[in-house]
Amino acid sequence: MTKTTVTKTSTDKASGGSADHSFRIGQAVRLKNVFGGKSTSGLTYRVTGRLPARDGLPQYRIQSDGEAYERMTTQDQLEAISSNSTAPGSTNSALLEKTFGSSHR
């Protein structure tokens, strides 16, 4: 008879299982400017994936509507878009609905 050992790994961080991540997949975010203040670019990104922490900071894959590629960034470089900016009738809401449909919420 053959003995099989199964090792259970910790939470699957690459698939978004870590409690250290502040943003959820599909959430709308903005990149902070290089000085850590509010974003001035106005670009809205979607979190497309969670990655393991690097140097103690959770990482994310994000993508803007107008880009064909994903970016990788750390949590300290992102800020959540307030629910007011995605309220029905707002410019961001219309763009999000056009891009992702009504199921983006």
C-alpha cells in the first residue's frame, strides 16, 4: 500500500483570498499621483485580480476602460472611488454602465 501525504496550503492569495487586501475584484479605483495625494488623472480602473503581497503591501491587477492591457500596482497606490461618483446619473456611472453593463454594482 502506498502512503499519500496531502499538504494543505494557506489561503490562496493569488485568487483574492487574503484578508489583507482592501479592494475587491471588480471594484472601481483610481491611481494616486506620485506624491500620494488625490488622483488628478481622472482615469477609472477596475480591479481585475489580487496578487500576493510584495514588501508587505498587497498587489493588484487593474485595467482602465481605454487600455488593452492590465497594470500591476500596490495597494498604497490605489484609492477607492466614492459611491457618490458612481451614483445613478453621474458621468462615472454612465461610463461604468456602458462598459460593464448594469451588473457592475
